Amino acid sequence: MKLSKEHVLHTARLSRLALTEEEVEEISEQLSNILENLEILNEVDTTGVPATVQPNALTNVLKDDVVKPSLPQNEVLANAPQSDGDYFKVKVVLE
């Protein structure tokens, strides 16, 4: 399927993209190739193949929460580049 220049310009306008004439030609060619490759998939015989939304069975892999003692505060703060008493000292992000 050959994608026209107008289709590319319309899609670019919807996407708020400013394209040069060379980019329009290049994208038109690339998208046309993609659509041609997708057309090949329409030729595949899928009779007897059930429709699926997700081909892989998804299951959550969870592990039990195990309570463990945390590091002592003084050891944690010893690794900080800067600390102020019992707190980490960081640069101001928002003023």
C-alpha cells in the first residue's frame, strides 16, 4: 500500500510535527514499506487459531514479605556524602 504525501502531512499535523519536504518523502517511503509488510500478514491462514489478547499466560510473581532488621542509622548516614544530625543533606531541588 503506497502512502500518499497528504496522509503523511495529515499525520504530521495531528502529531504536531514540522517536517521538511525531504522528511515527508522519506517517511512516506518508510511507512509504505511497513504497511506492505503488514499486508503480508493478512495472507497467513489463521483458521483454527483462537483469538488472544495476550499470547503468554501472565501471572504475578510475588514473594512473601519477610521482616528483617534494617541497618543502624549511624551506618546509613556514614555512607551519605553529607548529613545533618539524623538526616541526609541534599541540594535544594525546588525553591
